[in-house]
Amino acid sequence: MENHTLASNPFAAPKKHDHTNQGTVEIESNKAVAEAQGKLVIAKRFPRDEITAYEKLMTACSRRNFAEKATYSYPRSDSTISGPSIRLAEEAARCWGNVDFGIKELSQKDGESEMLAYCWDMETNVMSSQQFVVHHIRDTKNGIQKLTAQRDIYENNANMAGRRLRARILAILPPDIIEAAVEQCRKTLAGNADVPLEDRIQNMVAAFKKLSVRREMLEKRMGHDVSRMTMEELVECIGIYNSIKDGSTRPADWFDAVADTGKTDAVNEKLKGEQSHADSV
């Protein structure tokens, strides 16, 4: 008798593992489909009012505290590129309405996380998504540090995913709305008369100091004393500060190292005192 072996069907569904609770998987899958359908129905029933959405966004950009966090900067060759930050992108999506956006961790194994950033306009049913991998490491002054604590891993994933999420939101929202929001934020920062410019400059110097950027480094970049900083330079410094604080860039990307004049002056004074004492003897 001939023994015929049947070839495996390439279109057959893969065999499900016994340890997988298929009932739970099916329930969660059906729940996700129903939730997505519900969002689409609500978006169609209550469409956005673009005029009101624009006014809400401009109102948000007129608040100084928000405007200070709404832009970021990064160096490219000999120029500075600035644009909307993740905070502005999220606020624009919220004001625009009927937009679902966020980040998800799809899996975590072997020192890395597989992530997804997405933005979905539920009225037009247009989605922009990006799947990427984040390694559980952090660059430090002493080299690469491996992350093992879940809190460190979560914060690192959120930081890396924020940049992709910003890009996904900006890919969905009308670009002219974003440009108008950025311009309004610049006007808000330039036209703020509640706090004198001198005080705002000193606050900025103090904030940079916490990021290991000294006053001398700021002055070397501008080419003059910080007391003569213009409003345009202050707005640019705010973007640089946000970029460094969010981890998008490092201080070394913007500022050249300078000698610590405070320590140098102290050494000179000490040497001068020792010389005076020797002369008196």
C-alpha cells in the first residue's frame, strides 16, 4: 500500500497555542472593533466646527505658559530649525476634534520594546501610523546605560515615542492651522508685557543653568552679553531650552564649552594673595 503524505496548506490558519485563552482574545478583539465603530458613528453624528476649533487653538496659543512650551529647535548645518513641539501638536489635535491619537507598546522582549504611534481622523477615516523599536538603553556621560527598571523603560519609551507621535499628528492636521498656531505663539511670547524683558532673561539664564548651560555659554553663542538679548533671541532660546529639556538635542549641539571663569578668578585671587604674602616676608 502506498503512503501518500498530504502537503501542508499554506493558507491554513496557524495552530493556536494551548496556553492562549482564545475566548479572552476573541472578546478583546470584538470589543476593539465595536469601540472603533462607535467612534466613527459619533464623529459622523457630531462633525467638527472648523471655525470654533481654530479659535480654540488660537486662544490656547495666546496663553504665555503654553506658548513657552509650544515650539522646539534643533541645529542643522549652520542654521537653526524650529517647529511645533509635541505639546502644541497634542493641543491642536484636541481642539480640532474627532481625532484619536496615542502610542502603544506592542511587545517587550530582549531589551527592546516594539512601539506604535498613530493619529486617526475619525471624520475622514484617514490614519497615519508608524511602528518602531525602542532599545532599553540611555546615553549618559559615562557611556550607554542599560535600563532594567520598568519605570525607566516606560519613561524612555514615552520620550522616544513622543517624537513619532508629533510627526503622525502633524501628518493628519491641516498644515496651515499648525503654522498659524506657531506664529500666534511667537506673538504671545514677543508681546508679553506682564513680566519685564530683563526678568524674563534672568529666568531663562537660571533655567538653562539647571541644564548645565552657563551664562558664558549663552553669551558665546549670541556674541554679546545676555543683558542685551533681544526678544527674537529670547524666543529662539526658549525653543532651544525645550529641545534640550525634552531630550531631542543635547547642550553640546548648541553651545561650545567655555572656561569656568568663576574658578579661574578664584585661583588668580589665591595666587595673588600668596604672592603678596611672599613679598611682605
